Amino acid sequence: MKRIVIIVAAIFVSTSVCAQYARFVTEGTIEFEKSVNMYALIRKNINKDNESFLQPAFEQYRKSQPQFKKLKSNLTFSKDRTLFRPVEETETNAGFFGASPMVSQNNIIYTNLTTASSIAQKKVFEETFLVKDSIRKINWKITTEMRDIAGYQCRRANAIVLDSIYVVAFYAEKIPVSGGPESFTGLPGMILGLALPHENITWFATKVTDQSVPANALTPPAKGKQMNNKQLHETILSALKDWGEYAQTALKAFLL
């Protein structure tokens, strides 16, 4: 009996010590892969008004292009700042469908978690805007579902953004920085997985590097016409006023 008590006590002490010295990552870099289900995205845009030319174009696309388009990006972070930057594509042969705003990665986003503010450089067609505003407030609903992403146990949270876009996020409590890909923030840990199920798009971390980050690696973007989110929304709406249903799809892509 005494031996059992000693063993149990040893296990308890060992567990307590491990928990006490568990490594929490507060700075480093994260490599993300964005995946877009092009076949599903294109199908949703085909209707009776455009099927005569879009359907043949889609069939041709399926013969020459994979179902999923992959794009890379990097997130550099410290305990209170993040910088999201896309990796420039080396292959741009996706043709007409690959030019969709929902498919492209055109945002460089700096987030200051202390001041709850962001600076986003957004390329909207041929124009570049520098959007300075507060961080988007997202009403996350945290669940009990867990998933391993890039070696980290991540907890699921769900939300609705831009009034209608359903978002599923997985965040790592062992990275206690409230950041994530693009402009998604607001969880008690770094977002390593993000899905927009109805938009057929996901972002997942493929590698997390725990390393010191110099201050100049978190420099905000500075190029573009300055405005806030409301002004950007109004500018895009005005530019796309004659674009019909496509305008709403493009608007969502530019405001994410």
C-alpha cells in the first residue's frame, strides 16, 4: 500500500512539474496554406444567364486545373503584434477563374493587439488602399471540439462575420496570442485553422516556428490610399454598382 501511495505521489509531482514548465509560444512565424475548392466555387456562379459560356469554360478548366487551388502566406507575431503577408505566387495559369477576388491573396495586415487596431494594405483590382481601423469584433462561440494542427492541440470556435459568412476557427492555447490569418482575431490563442465552409475556403497552419522576432519584422504596411473600413466598403460598392450578383461576392472577398 505504501508503495502505491509513493508511486501515485511521484506521478502527481511529475505532472505538476511538467504543467508548470509547459512551453507557451509568444513569438515566432507561422506558415499557412490557403485552399480554395475551385470546382465548387465555379459551379455556384453558373446560372441560366451565363451557363452558355461559363459551363464550357468550366469543363475546360476541369481538364487542365486541379480541384483545389493552394496559396501560401506567413504570419509573423510577437505577444502583442502580428503581421500577415501572402507569399507571391510562382504559377498564375488559372486563367479567368483564378482572377476571382475570393481566390486571390491581396492583403498585408498588421494588427496591434494592445491598441486593438489594424493597418491593412488591400489591393482592389488595380487600386491599392491602406485601411486603418479598429480590429473587427467577432462574437466567437467556443466549443469542446479539439483538433491537432501543426503539432498543436487546437480548440474549435464558430462565428458569423460580415452578417452572413459562417466561420469555423481552431485556436492553440499554447500560443497565447490573439491573432490569426487575414483579419481574424479575438480568441484566447492563435488561430491555426480557419474555414469558411459555404465559401469553400480554408486556411491551415503547416509549420509553426518558435523563435525571436526582431521589431523591424513587424513593420506595418504603408502603401496605398488611406481610409477606414466604412470608406472602403462605400468605395467598393460604388465601383461595383453595375456588376449585379457578382458585386456581393467581390465585396465579401475584399472586406474579409
